[in-house]
Amino acid sequence: MANRKPDEPPKGAPAWQTTFGDLMNLLLCFFVLLFAMSTIDEDKQEQIAASFNQMFSVFDAGASAIGDGMLISNGVSQLNELDDFINSTGKMESGEIVDDDVAKVQEQMEEAQMEESEELSEKIQEAIDEKDMGREIDIEITSQYVQLTLKGALLFDSGSTLLKDEAKPVLDQVGAILERYAEGTIEIEGHTDNVPMSGAKYSNNNELSSGRALSVFDYLLSVTNLDPAKVKHSGRGEYVPVADNSTAEGRTRNRRVEIKIYNSLSAY
């Protein structure tokens, strides 16, 4: 029986290689088209380069790129000190660059807010001095607001939310100040001492402080053109004392109404 000659493989590359090559060519053309259609933000690149130059000096010539060249230019024997240098500067630790930038922005923002509060406080203080109301109104400032504090004994009788007649001229002046200087939110807060309510219209200090804040709110809106949407009122009860409730003097100080005038840079 004659031996059968084995089948020879077809000449040329296998069919799958041809298909694969065509696919790779198509993908190459696709990515070339994507790159050709893309645009490069040169301004952003310059900002990134400037940021790296400032933080790491990586674009400075010579050995001054790291540690004034001491770690590199003096030879490879100094490289074992590179880790200590990096940790000591803190510039290359993970996430710290971003944290430092955020902290700087926050610090600058707080400084700007405090400057605005100080300017607002000076204007309000001048208005108070002109009307000789320094004994009735105390002023405090934060980076968020200027606070006017009115004594509770000036505004209300014990256990009452009805404004005294002698308090109204003072509130008239406060209203004029708010109309002139308040650009942002105004917050009126009522505060009490910690003596429990007994035999009065209000069952507890929370209700009393809320009622007093509301009375001041209603009166100021009745004598001014303030936008009610920008004026808030709340009762804080006995929970935010400014003095010791164990003394009569301390309890008197705690019975108060605070009016916070938020500056235009605050979050309110």
C-alpha cells in the first residue's frame, strides 16, 4: 500500500493573524484621530509647571533641585538621607500639598471675614456712641458676624415676653442700624437663666426665650423695612450661658437677647 503524503499547511500567515493585524490598525487609527481632535490647555500646563516649580523646585537647573543640591551633587552616598529630608520638609508626604493649599485658602478667607466684621463693628460702634446707647448694648465680633447683646431686664419683665415701653426707643435705634449696615442674614436669639419657670404663662425657659426672640423680631419688622426672609429668630433657653447661674449677677447677664449681624462673606 502506498504511503500517503501528509497535507502541507497553506502558505502565508494564518487567517487569524490577518484579522488581528487589521484590528490593530483600526485601533491605531482610532487613537490617532482622538489625539488629533483633542486640545491642550496651555494655561493649565503652565499653572501645573509653576506649582511644581514652587513646591519642589524640580525645574531649577543643577543640583539645587532638592535640598540645595546637598543630597545629589555630593554623590550617591548622600541618597540614604533623602528619605529623612523629604519627611522633614513635609512637602512630599501623601496628600499634604493639597492639605496645605486648602489650609492657606481657609486662613485667607477667615482673615478677610474678620476684617469685614471689624469694619462693620467700627461703624456700628460709632452709631451706638452717637446715640449714647453704650450702656444698653454690648458688641462682640467673630469672623462670621457682629453681635449686639441687649439685657433682658431692659426688654422684659420677669417671666414675660411683652416688650417694655422703655425698651422700644433702644430697639428703634437697633432697627436703624440693621437697616443701614446689615447686608446678610440677621439672627435674633433669646436666652434665659436656669431658674425653672413656675406659675407663669410659659412652662419652661425654652418657650420663654423663643417668645422673647419672636417679640423682638416682630417689633423690628414693624419699625423697619428689613426683609423678613433674611431675619431669623430662635430661643436657646438656658443652654448657652455667658455667666455663672449660681449668682444673681450671673443670672442677670444670662437673661439677654442677642442679635447677630452676619457679614457678606459668611456662610449664612
